[in-house]
Amino acid sequence: MASKINPFTFLQQVRSETSKVTWPSRRETLISTAMVLAMVIFASLFFFASDQVIGWVLSLVLNLGK
């Protein structure tokens, strides 16, 4: 069971830990954002193309019986 901690002490600990964080620069943030967007676009196009190909193949297979 966790012990109760004074809210003031907790905030001091949070501030202390936050000061240890190495925050990314503006340039690093923009580059990371651009990379994520590029990968999302690439994945979207890949899955769209895969879906179209699979749908086309299935329509060919299902139409063989007619």
C-alpha cells in the first residue's frame, strides 16, 4: 500500500524530476513531426494499394464460378 505524501513535497519532486528531462529542440521536433507524417502517408498508401489488389484478386476468384 502506498503511503500518503504531502502535496507540497510531491510538487517539489515533480519539479526536480522535470528539470532532469532533456527537451528536444524546435528543429528536432519539426524533423520528428515531418518523419511521422511521411510514414503515416506511406503506410496509408501501402494499405490502400494492398486493399485494392486483394479486392481485385478476390473478385476474380469469386467470379470464376459464374
